[in-house]
Amino acid sequence: MTEPTKDYLARRAEEINRWLDALVPQERVEPRLIHRAMRYSLFAGGKRLRPTLTLATGEALGADTDELMPAACAIEMIHTYSLIHDDLPAMDNDDLRRGQPTCHKAFGEATAILAGDALLTQAFRVLASDFPHRDAARQVRVIREIAAAAGTVDALIGGQMADIENEGREVDSITLEYIHRSKTGAMIRASVVTGGIIAGATCEQIEKLTEFANRIGLAFQIADDILDVTSTSEQLGKTPGKDQTALKATYPAIHGLEASRTRARELVDEAVGIISALDIESQTLEGIARFVIARSS
Amino acid sequence: MTEPTKDYLARRAEEINRWLDALVPQERVEPRLIHRAMRYSLFAGGKRLRPTLTLATGEALGADTDELMPAACAIEMIHTYSLIHDDLPAMDNDDLRRGQPTCHKAFGEATAILAGDALLTQAFRVLASDFPHRDAARQVRVIREIAAAAGTVDALIGGQMADIENEGREVDSITLEYIHRSKTGAMIRASVVTGGIIAGATCEQIEKLTEFANRIGLAFQIADDILDVTSTSEQLGKTPGKDQTALKATYPAIHGLEASRTRARELVDEAVGIISALDIESQTLEGIARFVIARSS
């Protein structure tokens, strides 16, 4: 059932990669080392789920791909920066990411810190770029949405901070949901909502899109936690069970594997219900929602 | 001669601090640790030179203080983030900053990395904020200007990268000017130009403001290098001579102390000449230009 979605995602990833290639300085631009490190991590083979959500949402609401691409790519840059910094020795201390040495393993810590900073900064530069057909008011709204989602309050950095603070402690389900909602959920929500803003969605539509995104964001994180427990290193491209050994907060650790799978399925069913009730071309988004947990069930 | 400017800067710093206090989450907001770390570094007693340049430039061209403050504060947040990351063990490994323990010394490395990330992100959030009287088109232009100056190409991160790459090597004057222009100059230029954009400056005015800012930016960095050679630890609030012992690229190391002082004075004279030729209230900017090197001559 998810085969068409898999093909769709692969096609979109290629398209997104072409844009990303154009939106980040080439390796020959000085200082070369920083651009090499940025591109190394950016093109390490991510699924491009977040930018694809921006494209699929915006297109479902009638926006053109070209209008959506800069924002979609900016979101992927922010995602990549967060992975580079999370992998650092002072943070999660990971040597492998997507089967390859992490940025600091390949380029050293100083360069990895700066490469992360640079991807975050470049993301906002791209979001503020002077592209044809841009609408300044919508552009500012998108920047506000994304900066909030990447920030500290119920957002990306806040989630990572809480995750680190709770390492080595047993966390309850409320703290766990807070971490998931912030660390993964906020940017997934921003990916979807950004597509809506660019397409000129109504307030009611943005609200529904937010509800849809909140559910697939949590489902995605639960699926990720499940995969960490059940996968081999080869499948995962990173050290499996790492979250467990470091006593990191994961969904299966608190609720068990079967309850986690059930909860992820429920969330996706709810998400599909919400999106299909909107008067838009929702099939692609439904497919992506189902795909989000397909890897883990 | 610089006494009135000193009073002026102190007054503006107070004003800026009040706005910064309102524009960054309070310590009681969760996750508290990240907000404590952000505020610790943000309120560690900087001179607020960059935001003051934004205010002074914008006001000289007729803008209201309230219109300028969010952007001015965002620039200071970016400056603070760059200091936090530069001080990290993997980078310059500094224990002291403005006479106090650096962020990672006070809060640990993970929190310091995240606090830097968070200040950078919050800066863009503030720049995209929905303040009264904002003009979305100008707002986007300001974000583009600042993101470019904080980036990798002839900009903040690129300068820090080149600085680190050249540590322990003898650098020539061309490389040194590149590092200074990128690492310090770009954000000082953005501070001035941002004031101009918000005030609705003409292309010709922006050009002159850029020439003015380029000169005081370089003069400022030369003065900073001179201070590092001539000051005691107490005056400086950090370990003096550190740049020299690490064979860091500094202006006096290449050109000698006297030639450095002469060059800084020439640059400021040129800057004053440029700004006084503009048909604006330029006295405050002239005073700031002279103040920039007053500490070192």
C-alpha cells in the first residue's frame, strides 16, 4: 500500500536535492571547509520528509512547487543543523548518522558546530530571499512560524534541552510527550503549516493542518523510538538501542512495544480523518501520514 | 572628547537592555536551564555597540526608536550567540568573557551550544515579529541583510572558520583583513545598514552608510587587537595576550603597534568624512566612530 508513496517520496527527494544544491554555497566557495561540511551533512541521504510535507500541503491547497521550494529547503537545512549539533560529543555523542560518520567525526568539532550554525543561518537567508512571486507579508509569517518551531518554547531546541536534562533519569509519560512534541513535533507542524501559509490557507484550514501535523509528528517519533528498539545497526544506519542504554526517554520504554504500535496507528488514523475532511486534494498527504509509521509496524 | 559619547552609549545600553529583557523568554519559562543560559550571556555587560549603531543610524535618517529596537536587539542576540560558540572548548576555548565565566563554564557545553543556537533562532523570530508600524517588505530586506552578514561568505561564520583554520599559522595581511572584514566587519555593516533600511534610506544613502560602516568595523577590530596586546587581564575581562600566544592573526602582530594605531585613526577619519557629507543628523554617528578606537589610542 505504501509503495506509491515510497516512489513519490523518492521523486520529491530528488527534486528537493536539486534545489538544496542551488540554495547552499558550492564547495569551491571560500571558506571551502565550512561549505564542504554543510553539504556533507545536507546530502547524507535524508528522506526529506519535512520539505515533502511542505510541498504536499502547499500543492494540495493550490500553491506552485516553485513558490514552496525555498521554504521547504530552509526547513530541511534547519533539520540538518539540529542533527549535526545533536550528534556532537557534548550532546548525544553519536559517531554514525545514516550509516556515515557524523559531521564532527568527518570534519572535527569546531567545523561541525559552525556548519550547524551556518545551515540555520542560511535557512533564514533563503526564507527571506527575493524570489519571483513572493509575497512579503506571507514570507514574514512563514519566518515567524519556522523560527518559533525551531526555538525554545514547545519547540526544537527546548525539546533537545529537556531531552538532555532528563538523560539518565526515568521520565514519566507527560515529560516524554513534551520532549517529542517539542523536539520533533514542532518542526513537522511548521513544515505543514508553512505549506498552508504560502498557499494562502484560511485560518480554519491552518487549524486543521495543525491538528493533522501534531498527530503525524507524534506518530513519527513513536515509530522512530520503535525502530530504535527493533532494528539492526545496518537497517538503522546508527547504533541501535542507544537510546535505551543511555536511559533516554522513549515511547516503548514507558508504554511497551505493542501499545506504542497501537498508539501510532491511532494517531495516523486520526490524522487521515482530519485531512480527508478538508475540502482539498488530500490523497498525497494521507499517503505520507500512513508512510510515517510504515517502517515500524 | 568622547565623554558625551560614553554617556550616550551607557544610556542607550540601558534602553536596549530593557527591550532585550522583553524579547527573550524569562528564566521561569520552561525549559528554564536554556533561558537562564541565554540570559546569562546576553546580560553579561556588553557595550551594545551594534544595536546602538542601528538606533543611531535609523534615528539620524528619521526613524522612530520603537521601529528600530526589535532589529537592534536581534543583532545583539546574534552577536552574543557568536561569542558563546566562539568561546567553546572546540573553538577558542576561553574560560572568561567580560570578567565572568563563559557560558559553557557556567552551564556546561551542551547547554552553551543550545543557548547559542537559541539566541540565533530567537533573533530571526524577533526580526519577523508582528510589531506595530512594521512594513513587511522592509522586514524581509532586513532579515536578508542580517542573515547574509551572519553567514559564511564574507560574513560572521566564514570569518570564524578562516580564523580557526589559520590558527598556529603565520597569516599575511590579506588573510587578516579577510578575517576581520568577515568576522567583525559584516555584522557591524549590517547593524548600520539595518538602521538605514528601516528608516527608508535611498540606495545612495545605503551605499554611503556601507562605506562608513566598513571603515569603523575594521577600525574597531584593529582597536580590539591593540587592546589585547596592551591591556591587563583586569581591564580586558579576559586573558590578555591570548591571541598572540595562540599565534592568532592580529593587526599589531603583522603591522606593529604604532602603524596599527595610525591605521585605525585614518579609518575613523575617513568614516567621519563620509557620514558628515551625508545630508543627515550625523553628530551621534561621528561620536560613535571616534569612540570605537578611543579605548586603544
